[in-house]
Amino acid sequence: MSALKTVFDIKLFSRLFSDKNLTKKASLNAFASALDYGSRLIVGFLVQPIMVSGLGDYYYGVWQILLRLIGYITPAGGRPAQALKMTLANQQTAATDDEKRRYVGSSLIVWAIFLPIMAILGGLLTWFVPYWIKAPVQYYWTIRMTAAIMVVNLILSNVATVPSSALEGENLGYKRMGLSASLVFLGGGLTWLAVWLKTGIIGIGVVTFLITIITGVFYLWVMRDYAPWFGVAKPSLTSVIKFIGLSWWFLAWNLIMNLMTASDVVILGILLSVQTVTDYSLSKYVPETLISIVAIMAFGVAPGLGGIIGSGNYEKASKVRGEIMAFTWLIVSVLGTMVLLWNRSFINLWVGSKHFIGSIPDLLIVVVVMQFILIRNDGNVIDLSLRLKQKVIMGAVSVALSLGIALVLIQWLNLGVIGICFGLIIGRLILSAGYPILVGRLLGVSFLSQVKSSIRPALVTASFFLLATYFDSFFIAKGMLAVRGWFTLALYIGITLLGALVLAFYLGLSSGQRNNIIQRVRIVLSLTKDQ
């Protein structure tokens, strides 16, 4: 009997982790991405309080600002790895092994072309950043040394990420499952060691650099086993020019993305204070980390969708995109509701109640994150089509509007965190409408039909979020429901997630959407065949 059970377990495990069809590959990629992100979540949960106490509020805030400022010069590297990933995803069934090696060669040439630009911008940032954040004179060289290490790390990472981008572009990202998550824990352990040895933010910068090197070597090893074609071949001049053109658009988009995602911290640090950045970053940690895991999983599915788009099967691509959007809405709405109910209690247990910024800012942060994830879903579809021009132009207009509104609300109306959130939400409405229009043109789906299908879930999300914010403001904030320990908080979170998931599934999704999600789950579990 035990032998039969063992055989059954082996067959079940084999079915769950087989990659015989596109859906299984997509689900395995998503699971691998979720595993990596879950590892970052655990490490962040354990390490962030250590960094706050070890670095102090000021240097922790400086570290957060440096991360965003370094992000601003990331596009100067040309984004060759991203161009390689999307090209392989689009051409994964059409390109020969030799052509793929030429793609790798093109990406490295693009990196070399953009290297001087990144070095110059990195040098300027390193020198002037203490002035920008109005740091005390005695902190100048500590901040500059940390910034210099991070700039070198950024230059190196543009090469180190080429193997991982190729793996993901080949729709084989799941092959690193579990092993790459261990690198996250290694990074967390080294960060803890740096804080324990009192090396300050310079030591944490060195840890980041070391992990980049280790990760690059790790992915080279993975590619050797699972993508034997991986290597470098001399590309033609035409191929290089094509890659430069594609990289240019990815460069522009990455700059826009960094302005979207990092400007809130930088603006608060410049116009208000570094301490405000610390409180904002800590309050933002849970909603941004938890909800963003859905986006990470969606990106894991992207290479498979890229293959569908590349083959010209737009009808199937439209169906897959619809399922991704429905699943994203469901999970983000559930997680957002949970965050709005229990973020105050989490912050209180984690780093102390003084760092929670309030119910209304918390609500706005969750809305900002949710809006951004839905936008990125459609942005990713546009990337896979390799038609980036209109996407980038819309993004640039959106960023300019977002920052302009945010600056007015903070500088002249003194709205602080609320002002930055309103600026982001209003400015991104351009993308919330514009990207679905672009995707609709590509896949043959009218914008009106997309609007009609979004009304019901939007109303459900608004109801959930407002009720959760009201409960937090009038019950938890006033001590009518005290959370005195991690076990109690975990129990409340579990109840919230289960209840919100059931209600959102039946209230927000149509019967067809519910059936599609159930069908995909059955395919993932190998209970039925792929379609």
C-alpha cells in the first residue's frame, strides 16, 4: 500500500511540475517568480527592521533615496538585457540557435556603446547627491562612497543579467526555481552581517555588488544546462542597429518607469525631509511588496504570451490577456483589502506605530500600487509586440503630469504624502486609458468593451477598499480591536484573505471569467488538457 502511495505521489509531483504545454510553462514561470519574490518578502520582513535600527532613521532614509536616484540612471545603460529578453520571447520558435547567439552578441555591443554615458551620469550623481538631499557636511564622503559602489554595481548588472534575461526570453525561467530564491536569502544574510559589523550604508552597498556577481555566475551555470545554445556570436551591423533601436525605446521606457516608481521618495526627501521618506517607505513596504508579487507572476507568464503574439494568433493572445487581467484584479483587490485593514497593526508590531502615516495615505498608496500593476500588465503586452513608440510617448506625458501635480500639491498646498499619491493617480489615468487602447488595436478588442467589463470589478474594489479604510480608522485606530501579537495578526489576516477572496471571486467576476480561472487551475494541476 505504501509503495502504491509513493508511486502516486511521484506521479502527482511529476504532473504538477511537468512543462508539456504552454499553460504549464507559464504557471511554472509564475510560480518560480512568486517563489523568488516571496523570498524577498521574507528577507525584507526580517532585514528592514535591522537596517532601521542599525543605520538609524537618517541613513535608512538616505539609502532609500540612493536606491531611487541610482534607478534614474539605469536607462543610460541602454537596457540591452531587456531588449534581448523581449526579442527572444517574440522569436523563440522562429530563430535558430546561431541567430540567438547573435542576439546575445548584439546585446553586449549595445552595453559597450552605452557604457560611457552611464559612467558619466553615475559620476555626476555620486558627486552631487549630498547637495541634493542637503546632507550634513560630515556625511558627504560616506554618501558618495556608497553611491559610487552602487553605480559600479549598476554597470556590472547590465552584463550580469544577460543570461537570466535569455533564460526568461526562452520561456525557461522556471528552471532556476528554488535555487535563485536561495540567493535572496544569501543577500539578506550578508546584509545582516554588514549591519552587525557596523559597516553602515557602505557595507550594504558592497553586499549588493557581491550578490550581483554571484547571481550572474549562477545564471551562466543554469544556461549551460538548460539552454546549451547560449553563447556569443558576432552579429551583423543590421542586427546591432536593430538592437540599438529597440534598446533606445526600452531605455526611454525604463527612464519613465523609474520616474514613475522612484520620484515619490525623491520628491519627499527633497521637499520635506529624509525622516519623512523613512516613515513613507516603511508604511509603503507591505502594500508595495505584497501586491507587486502579482505583477511579478504576470511577468513570468509573459514569454509564453510573447510567443503567441509573435506567431500572429491574436485571438488566443486576447483571451490570455483577459485571463491575466482578471486574475490580477482578483488577487490585488484581495491583498489590497487585507493591507488596508491590517497595515497599521503590522507597522506597530514591526517597527513601531510612529512610522505609520495614516489611514487615508495608506488607502492612496494601495490605489497607486494597484493602478500601476494593471498599467504594467498592458505595458508588458505592448513590449512583447516590440511596438514601443506610442507607449513611451504616453508614458512621458503621464510622468510629466504626475510630477507637476504632485509638486503643486506638496509645495503650495502642503499635502505631503497625500499630494504625491494624488499626483501619481491623476497623471497615470492617461495610461489607464491609453494602454488598453493600444493593446485593443493590436489584439482586435474595442476600448468600449474593455470599459464595460471593468465597471463591475471596479465597483467591488472601491467598496472593499472604502469599507476596510473605515474599519481601520474607526475601530483599529481607536483601539476597539487591538492586535497584541504576531499570532493574532496572522489569524486576522488569514480570515480576511479567505473572506475577501470568496466575495471578490463571486461579486467581481462574470461566470465566464470564473470558469476560465477554474479551467486554468485545472490545467496547471494537470487535471485537464491545455487549450
